[in-house]
Amino acid sequence: MNINCLIIDDEQPARALIRTYVEKIPGLNILGEFKNPVEAISTISTKKIDILFLDIQMPGLTGLEFIRTLRYKPDIILTTAYSEYALEGYELEVTDYLMKPIAFDRFLRAVNKVIQKKQISSETSAGISSEHFLIKSDGQTHRIALTDILYIEGLREYVTFVLTDKKIIVLESLRKLETELPQETFIRVHKSFIVNSHRVDSHSGHDLTIGAKKIPIGASYRDEVLNKLF
């Protein structure tokens, strides 16, 4: 498995340390390293990036501000000397939060999260068709009809597929599913929800209704959601 990495940090010694760590792990490739997010925009928009190692405190544009500008995000591992941004980082769905100075064993644990997710995801996406796809949960493989999905709810590293007759919890991210599921049918409506557009019954104020479930519409998604669904 080849995993493409990008490093953004305004301090050269920090970039050098991460590069050294990356080079120790088989399958990881560095596609670039930059001292600020603006310099990295072209690479992120034109190449497939799997892991972004991102500092927070940088001149001009902080790492957290940069994350908010990304429409499709790679797995992001924050590298920082400031612990107070941890909650905000996880709210932005980062994969991990590493405190400087970063020890190699802690770095490896963060990278292994991504590797494990991608192994499971590759097995899952291999089973996607126009009508069904396969997901693995608790040692079982489930063949799910796309039409049976009501919505998908995310919680950090896991998602819950809410189907017409059951729920299935999977180690996966909404960000990944958003790019893999048919976009003519499934739409991201909130940082924590993807819905089957054919299953939406109504909307009122800032919520969608699917059966008895009220699903919030995120402010940044509202215009796109209402234009597509209503």
C-alpha cells in the first residue's frame, strides 16, 4: 500500500524530523514539504494526498484556518507545541494530534490509524457497485443495498450506517465516504451526517427529516443542501 504524505510546518527542523520518521515507515511517500499552507495549495489540489502532517501556529494562515478551506480533506495529523487546540482539531475531524517534541512511537501510532483505515476502506470500496457495496464490521462482511441506507452518522474514527432495518458501525470516516458514495444520491449535510437524498421527507428551519429522525443542516452546507434537495 502506497500512502502519499505532505508536510507543512514553518520550522525547518520540525519538517526534517517528520521526513526522517516518514522515511522509516515502508509504503509512505513524501510528495512535498512546505513552510506555509499557501505554498502547498497547488500540490494538494493536483495530487492525491493521503496524509497531511500539519503544524498549527504558522505566520499568515494557521493550520486550523487552512483545514477549513479544504473541500476534500486527506487524513490530517496535526503536529504542534500547543495543547489548547486539541478539541478544535478533533471538531475539524483530524485523524490525530501530536504534541512536539514528537516521539517516533507516538508518530507511528498516528500513522497506523491511517493505514488501518485505508486497509479497511480498500476492502470496502472494492465492493461498491451502482446498487450495493460491502462493509466489514465486527468480523462480518455486510452486503448493503444503497437504497436501504437512510443516513450515515460520523463520530471521529467511526461511522454508523443507519439502514431501514438496522444499524452497522464501521471504522471509517465521513470524509472518505463522501468521495466514494454516488454523489447524485448521497449528500453531506453536516460535519457529522451524510444523507440519502431519496430518503429525505422534509426540511424545516435548520433540520432535515428522515422518518422520525431530525438531522441538522450545517451552516456551511446549507445552500448546497437546499439547492440540491429542494
